[in-house]
Amino acid sequence: MRAVRIVCPTCKKVLEDVPPDFPPRPFCSPRCKLSDLDNWLSERYVTSQPLPPAGFDEDEHLH
Ligand SMILES: [Zn+2]
């Protein structure tokens, strides 16, 4: 198996001579892998949030 060079998408660290079966690829470590996943999930969570109901003004008009 040939070693490869990877650049961690999370911390931009360059790793030389990484074995092809390096578990956290393309990240430099399991921590960076989890960090990237956390970022992705939190961004997705935020963008999928419904807008808060703008009901205060309408309530005032009704009364
Ligand atoms: Zn990293």
C-alpha cells in the first residue's frame, strides 16, 4: 500500500506519508473528523430552524 499526502479539511494540517487505511481520512485525527461533523450538523440545524412567529404586532392589531 502506498502512503499518501492529505490536508485536513478541519485544521488545514498537512500530513505526509499517511497510510491508505488511515481511519480518520481525510482528516488528520478522529477529533478533527468529529469537529467537522459537528460543524456540519450545527449549520444544518440552524438553517432548518423555522422562523420565529412574528405574532406580537398582529396581537396588538387584534385588540
Ligand atoms: Zn485536523
